[in-house]
Amino acid sequence: MDKTRLNAAGEDGRSEKDLSLTQHFKVHQDEESVTKKILSVVYEALTEKGYDPVNQIVGYIMSGDPTYITNYMGARSLIMKVERDELVEEIMESYIRNNHWA
């Protein structure tokens, strides 16, 4: 039995993570995710208003500032319903699939 004492948070007292270990992140696959649908609406709204949708979406993801996204078609409120890391995840999955890496 391991005799390591745990603190109140359930940690073993080490202040730093063991960087030799790799964390595992599991993504739940949906047939057509809500995130994908939202990105589609946002892309369409930005295009119709004359913005470069790639630059605007990247600006939003990098800064978290929703003013990079137009209010047209409710795009700003839609994109704020999704966490930015979920947007990156959806974009990366699509990129990898379309380049036949997976």
C-alpha cells in the first residue's frame, strides 16, 4: 500500500506536475456537432457582411473578444455559447480529416 500522505485537496504534496507523463484528452464525437453548425452560421454571417471570416474567427479565438464577430444573423451570441477550445477542436478535426491525416 502506498504510504504517501495526501493533502486536503487530495494531492501528494508535490507542487509541480510530472512533465514526463502525457495527459489524455478524450473528445466526444457527435454526428454533426453543435459547434460545427455554429461555425457555419458565423462564417456565413461574416462573409455576407463583407468580413474575412478566417481573420475574424481567429481574432475571436485568440482574444476572446466577441466584437470580432458580427451581430448579423445572431452570430455573436451563437459563438459565445461555445467555449473557444471547442472551436479550435472542431477546426482542427476538420482540417485533419480534409487532409487525410486521420
